[in-house]
Amino acid sequence: MNEEKLVTFYPGVYTPDEQAAIERYRNGETALMFEGLQRVPPMDDWTVRLFAKCWNPYDPLFSDPAYAKKAGYPDVPAMPGYLSIEVRGTFPKELGTIGRPDGTAYIGDGYDHEDLYYRPIFPGEKLTMGPVKRDFYDATPEEGSKKRILIMINECEVFDEKGEVVAKCIRRWPEALKKSLDPTVSEAELEGGPGGPPTPGKKMPGHGGPGMGYTHPQHFYTEEDYETMKTYWRNEKIRGGETLYWEDVNIGDEPTPTCEPPQYGGVIVRNMAFWDLYRFADGGLREELLQGGGRSVRNEQGLYELPMTSRHLGLGEMASLYNYHGKLLATRCLTNWCGDAGFVTRFGWRFVNDAEPEKQFNHFPAEYFRPSELLKVPNMKDRFANSHGMGYDAYITRGYVYDKYIGEDGGHYVDLILWVEDFDGNIEQECPATVRLPSRGNS
């Protein structure tokens, strides 16, 4: 597409037709995406506990009702991340046609989501989803651009039977929109790229595939790598009933890191809860490696594989870690640290599309309207989310406490940033979080 034929956009500058379209969007008159996901998840006991068993089988608080009651809860609380609703609208066509990424990053090419929790949520509750509120932030460069960069901001509240708000889900989606000065130009020409999600089974390590401009090279996992994983697993500490008091937390504290084996084949399928029964009883690859022996066999790529893998399930050779996957890996690190008495009031996740290293830049720079909280971490200069994550990757979650304060409600809060990185140092997800902790002064 000849750039000279494209409209030049400026932030906050809209034609009358565009302004009318914006009002329709804000008033909820445009379509929603992912309508099947825009609902409260099932709140039955089996599903709530199965979710915890898939993502955090080591902490009994979220899956063992007897343990939860001894910890002071009426039942197992839903694991952070369980109540999470994918609310996303669509921009009216008057604002432009989506121009797919062309292999180079642009400001706003970062997905920035957040869930806020106001109290623990339990199985059996009857929860309802409120209306989706829609807004956006115009991140188009001041000097003008052939791409109008809009960050969609959609949110909804979740109510209990009393009509009280128990949670809020916020989603921020970037879109790059184009318009042609020539009205005969088709939308396909304006898109300017393959676009769309990867086609299952077509992505290859280190190569692009349909819908993928770049895929970072695959890491070959050596025996030393697996020994490193075992060290993380043996050192993992679940605080549980050992209360962490607000007064005992210091800025600069770092939760004990957690680690995940390569998210390959049956492992990723198990975690994603598409098909859990095959590996559920024995605890998965982590337990096989720690105990020695098992059904998995190491293949020529350095990865452990079951006789039946995602390929046999029709999910393709390789599954991508998408959107919320890294977040749910990171919640274990957070809840391990804060223990049974800590309550996660905010958990976010930020991720990006892969691009070649020489074309990458900070997707959440300081001048972005929501700067990266990794900027608060010493020794993390110029390290930000740079990878969408692939099914072959093993992950380490690290964290850092950067603030503590007493809230307007009198509660004692701690802010942290966690990040999920692979064995090559690529960061797959940034996870800002807030935890309310008990205070010695109130005990």
C-alpha cells in the first residue's frame, strides 16, 4: 500500500463522522468481540477447584476445602485470575481499518489488562456481570502518523446477590488504524499484512508462520537446564499459614522465584485445562523429573514428551502461550509469598507480539500513558516484555516489592511487579500486583 495514499492522523483530531462514531462506541452501540467469553465463569465447586489444580496444584488453600476452613475461610477461595472476563469492543469503521503489524513495533503494541478484587470469591456464589463501559486513549504521535494508534479501554464490574461489587475487569487493547485517501482501496489492501492469530501446527521454532512475522529461536534444554529447574522447585516456599505481616515487608523484597518446565505437548494442554485427566494424578512433568523416571521421554529437541501430546489432540506441533497463560503461572509466585492471610486485590498482565530483536523497543515506555512498573526495579534497565511466548519455553517468575502504604480504607497494602521470563531472558509477561496484608497493629 502506497503510504502517500494514506490519511495522516493526529491525536484527538476527528472529523464529524468520526466523532459521531466515537459517541456510538462509548454508548455501547458497536459490536463486542469474544462474546462467548464475556460472561462470569462457572462458580460450581468442581470447576473452581479444578482451575486451581491445573495452575497451582501445590497450594491447598485453593483446592482443599478442609484446609481452607482451617485457614479461616468458609470454603476454598477462587484462585486469583479465575474470575476474569474478556471484555472487548470493536472500533467503528469510520475510525479506520485495522492495519496489521508489519514486523516493526509501534507505541501501544502492548496488551495491558487488569483484574481488581474487592473480597474473596467462593464456589456457589451467584455472580452477575454488569454492562461493559467503553473508552479509549489516543496514542497517535503528536507529529502525525499514517497509523492512528488507539488503545481501547473496556471494563465491567461483577456483582454478588446483594448487588455489591466484588470485582472489576479492565482490558486495554491497542489497535493501529489506517485510512486511504482513495475510497476505492479495499480493506485487505489497508490491512497490509497476514494478520490474525497463528494457524495451529504451522509455527516453527525460529521461523515465521501464517499470522506470525517473527518467532524467537527455540531454546535447547540441556541436562544442566533441567537441574536448574529442579533447584528452583526444591527451593520453592509456600508460606501457607505462616502469616506475612505488612510491617515485616520492605521495599526491595523479592518473592522466592517459581519455575515451570517447558510448556510443550501434554504440559501446556494440562495447564490450559483443555485436557487435564491424563496427567492430573501424577502432578505432571515437574514431579516426574523430581522423583526420577516416569512416562515422558526426552526427544531430539531436548523436550520431554508423553506418548500422547498436543499433536495427537489436533492442537498442532506447538501451542502458543496466549494472553492470560503467563499471568496464571505468575500467580503461584505471588500467593506463595503472601500466604493464606494475604489477599490479592489487583493482578495485571501485559504482553506483546514478537518482533526481531533489532526492531524491538520498550512497548511500555516511560512516556506511555501507563508506564511499565519494571521501571521501578533496580538492574532491570531496558528489560521489558518482548516476547509473546511459545509452547516450547520454560519459565521463571520473579518479583519485586516497590511500594507499601495504608489505603484510604485503612487497609495495609503492598505493590509488587512480577515478570515471567524464559531461559534466554525474554520476558513473556509483566504482572503488576497489589496485596492486602494483615497488620500487627490490628492483630
